[in-house]
Amino acid sequence: MFLILLLTTIVNGDSSGTFNINGFTGNSGTISVNVLTGSSIFYWQFTALNGNIASDTRPLVIWTGGGPGCSSSLGYLMGGIAPVQINATGNFNNNPASWNTKVHLLAIDFPYDAGYSYSSQSSDIKNTTSDVVAYLYQFLQDLSNDYPTWFQRDIYWFGEDYSGHFIPAIASLILQNNQNPKNNFIPLKGISIGGPWLDGLYQTQYYDISAYNLGIINGIQKSTLQQNEYSILAMIEAGNYTDAFNLWRYTYGQFEFMTGNLSVFNVRTTNTLNITGITEYMNNANVKSKVTNVPSGTKWTACNQNIYDGFGNDYMQGFVTTMMPSLLSQIKVMLVHGIDDLYTNSLGINQWIGALNWKYTSNFLQSRRSVWNVQGNPTGYVQTYSNLTYVQISAASHSVGIEQPYAFRDSAFRFIFNQGWN
């Protein structure tokens, strides 16, 4: 017994602290979710401008990244959310489009081994959405024990990419577990995913049409992609999810080859996101000790390829389609799509919405699609009915906040504060 208690004491090493960056303050650190192994989740909270998260009632926005396996700090610091931003060369500036003008912010690196979060034993590494959100929920319970006032306000969960799987799943678990008075109540009011990966059955089938209609492939190339898409569909319907995942990756790689390496994430460019600057910053010893409050030996990784590969079977499954009607009956949901993003293209998202077994699906599809203006300029399009909102942002890629930070913030605030769309 003494040895077991000693082991627990050694590995249960939470790290936490406050920080001040250019006058912006908050809390950060890691929490050992598995106290027997020490596997830990990183969090990074910024207090709202002129706010006090210990006493006010401003909403809290939780942010998680995509991948799966990418750090939340990518969108936080490069996608226009946090009050500070880092460019490709590592220059550090205040962010005039920050969301903290009205809300408190909390970024979480998830799952284990993404960003600063880490697994201490291989047995803690999971590769299904249901398994990883189980320990994410435990992290939220631990965090609310440490900072109870953070959860005494409306909570909104935002993310991008593979958060289209993770966020609906954790939202469902939160709403279910809120029914048990033994759990710390989490007042989740809404979720939003940018560039959402929701269901491979619908989202793998329109690369050919999308690219052809843009004029960046010809008819022969369209047929090549289409044949792959038919095969992917057959694999998914047969439950061969890993095979479908591998062929899908090959297919969008074919698209990039056909188009001279146009990015499937942003069809207007061949460039990829430069993470050199943020990688150097996040691995700086002073940053780790004075800003992010993580153990000195912790290495920050922008995106972990092993996590991505491990979720191959999970990637193509359609459980989000099944759980979404229940979510829509309880909370608000907003999907945000950059029009230049072919990876999660608009045709696939539209087909997914049309397939929902939701009582208001037909009403949504028949609702008015409005032009949406930001600062007096046409910025995109929005369609909304009941608890579902679908926003498309012009001149924006898969990570919409990189090109259109003000529009991204505007969409978030309209969603959170029920401000309407014009």
C-alpha cells in the first residue's frame, strides 16, 4: 500500500500558474488526468478584457484544435482568437481581433500527446472518439474542482477540423452527465466547429465536383477522383473504415498533384501554414516557465502524426450524424466553413445537413440564405433555423481565422450573444 501511495504522489504532478503577457492575464498549466500514470492535459486561459473570471458572469469559450493531434495553440495564437498572436517568423504582437474583448478564453491541448499534453504510459493512448472524450470529461471535472468559478457561467465550445468529431461527442457526454448531481455541472449552451469534419460518408464524395466546378481539374481528372470516391463510399458502407481512410488520403493527395500542389485546405494557394515561429516560441524555456507553466522537459508539438494515423478507423465513422439531432434539441450548433476550403467542402457539409434525422431539417433547408456583412462589407453567407446555423466565409481557408479573423470573431459573437446576422 505504501508503495502504491508513493507512486501516486510521484506521478500526480499538476503544474499551474498565472501569467501576464503584454498586460493580458490568465492561468495555464497541466492537470494529471490519470493520477496513477501522470498522463496530463494542458490548458491555457485568458481573462476577458476588463473582466474577472473569479466574480463576473461573462461567457467562457473553450477552444480545441483539429488533426486529430494538433495543438489548440495553432488556432489560439495564429487564428485570431487569443489577445496575442505569433506570425511565421516568431514575432509576437497584440491581436486586435481577439475574442477576449467580450468573453473569457480557455484552450485545451487534446488528446494526449497533442501540443503540450502528454501520455506517460502507452496504455493511456486511445484512438477512438468515445475513449478520448471520456478522459477529456474527467479533465473538465478536475479543472472545475481547481477553478470552480470558471464554470459558473455560460460555456461555449469552439474548435476546428477533427473537433467536428470531438466536440459533439464531448457535448453529448457533458449533457448526459449533467443529469448526475454527483458530477460538477457544466452549463454548456452551444458548440461551433470551423472547417468541420463530421462524417466521411458524405464528406469524401465531392472533391471531384468541387474541383471541377472551380476549373482547376478537367473531365478526365474528375473521373479519376470520382472512381476513388465511389470506392471510398463502398468501403464505408461495408464498415471498412481504415481502408476508406487510406484511400481518401490518397485521393486528396491526387487532387493536389493534379493541380500543381494547390492546397486542399486553401485552393487559392500552394502554400502551407508556416509553424516555425510558433514552434520556437512554445518550446522556449522562459515561455514554458513563465507563460504556459508546463514542466521544463515538456516538448510542444504542433501536430502529432502518430495521433492522426491512429484515428484512421475513427475518421470515417458517422456517429456525429446520429448524435446531432439530440444535441440540436438541447443546445445551439454553428458550423463555419471557409469557401476556399476543399478539404471540408460546402457540398459535403450541405449533404450532411440534408441527411440529419432532425425534425427541423426540411425547415432549415428551405430557410433563407442571407448575405452577411462585417463592418459594412459583404463577408459571407449564413443560413439558420432553430438551433442550427451554417456560416460560409468568403476568402477564407480551412482555418478561417487566419485569413478572416474579424469575420470569425463576428460570427462567434453573433452566435454567443444571439445578435442576429444583419
